[in-house]
Amino acid sequence: MSSDPPKLSSFERWRRNAMLATGLGVTEDERLDYLVERTRQACEEKKLQFMQRSSAVVFMLNHLKAVGCELPPSNIICAPCDRRSAGGFSPEKGAIVLCQGVFFGDAHMENAMLHEMIHMFDQCRFKVDWSNLRHHACSEIRANSLSGDCRFSRELRIGSLAFTKHHQDCVRRRAVTSVSRNVMCPDKATAERVVNEVFESCFKDTRPFDEIY
């Protein structure tokens, strides 16, 4: 009959964590696993804070519930993923992924959560067909415009600021990039054309917000 391994003392736990943090006395794989898990834990803690204290996130949670898509913490998943993205939405699972370790601050992570929550709202409220490029483009325009992704300070930080119509230019640029990655999109030119076709009407649609957040 096997017995449970002995529990480590507080000192031994501290010593083990120090070894993992510094890389001394552990393998590279052990240290990498430790760092990935620490990053995941930090992401999970921050996610819960936003769900409790961020007025915009709480607003979206309430509106998702109102359209029949309640979003529990377990359906917002922190995970390592492609560094081209800060998050993702799975319509099939009704789940949001936050890309742990890519956020350069709390506002960036909050924007990413809101972006994916707007996609989820569109899915629940409007039954988006994500293989339809016009549908995809419209949701991307709304998510980029309403989430804070294109706020002046954010654009200034990444050095992509136009001095006139910077918000619209940012929304358009980011929407084209996302639609270009759709497997149904043959090339960037097609993405640009589709985004331009739906831009005006979708940019004006701020639901469930009264105005651009």
C-alpha cells in the first residue's frame, strides 16, 4: 500500500521556490514549468480582480448574462499562447482565453478581456457566423473600438499613433489584421475590402455601451 509523500516544511518550500526562481539546482524544464505556472497564477488573480472591481468588465458580465450567456470565472482561461494575440474567444466552448505573460500592464489585460467579451456578446446576441468574413469584420471593428484597445494612450505606447482620426485608423488596422487570419480569408486585400465595406455601420454600433468606452 503506497503512502503519500511527506509534506515539505515552510523552509523547504521556500528553498525549493528560490531554486526554481533562480534556476540553481534545478533543470531548465523544471524552472520553465515553474515560471509558466507562476505567470498563470498571476493572470488568474488579476482576472478575478477585474471581474469584481472593473466597472467595464462587470458591465459586460451583466449584459452577457442578460442575453443568456453567463460567463463564470472558469470560462475565462489563462494560458500560454501565440504572442501575436492577447486573447481569444471560442464560440464552440463559450470560453475566453487570456494569453498569460504578454500583457504590459493592467489596462492591457483589461482591454483584452473586454475585447473577447464583446465578441462573446456578439455571438450570443447576433449569432455571428465566424466563417462569414463580413460577420467577423463587424465584430472585430466593434471589439477594437469598444474595448479600449485603440485608446489614445495605448496607441501612443506602441508607436502607432496618427494625429487625426487615430481611433478609427487603429480600429480599421486591427480589424484587418484579425480578419486576415481567418482561414476563410484568401489574402490581406480581401480583409481590407471586407472591413471597409462594413466599417461605417459596425463602428457606429456601440451596443451594449451607450458610447465608445
